[in-house]
Amino acid sequence: MRPGTLQLPSLPPLSLYIHLPWCLKKCPYCDFNSHVWSAGGPDVPQTRYLDALRADLEAALPLIWGRPVHSVFIGGGTPSLFSPAAIERLLSDVRARLRLDADAEITLEANPGTFEKDRFRAFAQAGVTRLSIGVQSFDDTHLRALGRVHDRAQALAAVHEAAQVFEHFNLDLMYALPGQTLSQCEADLRLALALQPPHLSIYHLTLEPNTYFAKHPPALPPDDDAYAMLDRCVELSAQHGLQRYEVSAYASAAQRCAHNLNYWQFGDYLGIGAGAHSKLSFAHRVLRQTRWREPGPYMERALAGQSVARNTEPSRADLAFEFMLNALRLRDGFSLRTFGERTGLPLSSIASALERAQQQGLLACSDAGWVQPSARGYDFLSDLQGMFLPD
């Protein structure tokens, strides 16, 4: 409650992110905080890690006391490596300590390579309401190039099982893969759409720093081919009733991901688990936190009540840019009123950048104060977002 330089009239919605950091294999494109668990080695320390998560959450409670939680996202890593019983215990620990909305969206990331029949059903019985399945491709050649541990048959089996169990699930695809042609990308997409997922995420493969692909770059499709792939993704998804509501997300209005929407609308989130990040608002300031990254030290420190490795408060200028970095990803845009409510800043802090963006045809701003990227602005989103960088 100490003083700060902001004036937030109200606190934004709050979500909870839980990081489970282990994977069967580190994918060559992955820059997430994931750590390889070998099936031939010791078991994943589920009990100790769940104990650490509980201690981490309890230590954070004073920062969010009394605030309702609208969504929970269990990400990784590969959270589906954890047993349904472990996920049930985890969610029980959360419910005992937080005020979850009665209809809170609870998402679990799953990998077809950890799929077993009826496992998804057991996750649903444990309290998961939405599954996010990392398929990436249905082409075995491309799956091998991406270092995935599953094949086409396992991907199809996982999606079929999810469709039987979950009303809400998400299928992840990637495009512009090593050696991929436009026709191969379209074949992947057509097969995905034939499975009738209620939500589709489609990501452009990028070479991130500190990954295997960054050190040993594969031959990727030319930029013109990648743009053509994206255009086809947008067109075919729309034909199947899945509208592009965010840069990489396609769904009907009723199937949009509430947790990710809260990120893009600059809501608050508490992150627990190894390497997790938090953004928490108070009346006069915004706090960012980062947990210890390595699972071993994280568990040791969390159990001692010291899970946070770093606390920072973004500057006023950084807050304006961070808001735009998220909100401009939404096809429908945002209201200027929301900008003020979520950042605590006056509109004068972004007025000149808004004017420049409108003059260049990248943004449209209505008389009612609604801001929306133009078609051109969406095509050149990085340039548009960059206009709000602090001087």
C-alpha cells in the first residue's frame, strides 16, 4: 500500500499462472523455461514441487488478498507429464487459498507425446476445464524437424480424445517450418480444421536467441511464402467460423481464451512456479516479479518462503509501451478508458504517438475513444507497437 506515482481508479481482473517446468525433450526452437526429464532417470519430483507451489502461493497471498481469480493456466514445460492426481491436488491447494470464480477457466497445456487413453478425461475430473494441445504439425517430417516427441497418429488420437471430453480446447499449430511449402501448410491447416477445434492457435516459427535453432539455423521458407501461409490460415479459418481475434488466435466469440485475453487486455496475473512472472497492480503502482528459474533452487527457496528472485516497478513510460505491446495484438483493439484504468496514466502520455499512428494509417480512433489497428497496422504490427516505445 506504499505510495507510488500512478493513479489507478480500480484494480484489473486477476489470473493465476502455474509453471510446471519439465519436458520429455527440449525442442530446438523453444526458449521457454523448460527442463528435460529423462524417462530412464528419477521420476519428476511431483510431491516436492507441489509443496513448493503451495508455499509460493501462500507467501504471495498478502499481495492479492481478497481479489477474485478469473482464470488459471497451468503451463510449461509439459504439464501433462504430471499425473491427474497431482493436478487434482494442485487445484485443490489453489481453491483452498484463493477466491476462484465459480466459472473460472482452468487450462492445462498438454503434449500428444504424453497422451494415454482416458488421461484427458482424468484431467477433466481433476478440475481442468480447457485443454491446450501442442500439435504444431500433422506432418511426420516436420514434426521430426521440430524435435517433437509425438507423431501424426498420436496427435490425431489426442485431439479426438480431447474433443470427446472437453467443450473448450485449443489446438496449437505452427507454420513457416523448415522446408515447408504453402501446400503442406494448407494440408496441415485443413486437417486441423476438419477436426473442428473450437479454438486454434497458429504461430509463425521464429528463431529465438539461446535456442538450438538460433545456433544452427534451419532453412526456413522465404518471407513472401510465410506471408502467403498466414493469409491462407486467416482465410481458411474464417471459412470454418474461426475468426482471428488476436495475432495468433482464432475462435468464435464464445470460445476465446479468457486467460490470454486477460494478458492482452493488460490485466493482472500472479505467476507461481520455476521462472514464473507476475504483474500485480495496486492503487499507486504496478509490481512485476520473477521467480527463481532453475527447478531445484526454486523448490528449495520456495519452501523457505523466498521464491521471488526479482521485484521491479516499471516506469511510467514503460507501462504505456507494455500496454500497447499487448492491447494492439487484439484485432478489435481497446478503449482509451481501459488504457487509463489499467496503467493509471493520463491519455496525454500516448497522445502524440496515437496521432502519428493515425496519420500513417496504422490506427483508427473513433470519436467514442475506441482504438483499433487498421489492416495495414495489423500487417506491420511491430512497427505500430514500436511507435509507443519510450524516448
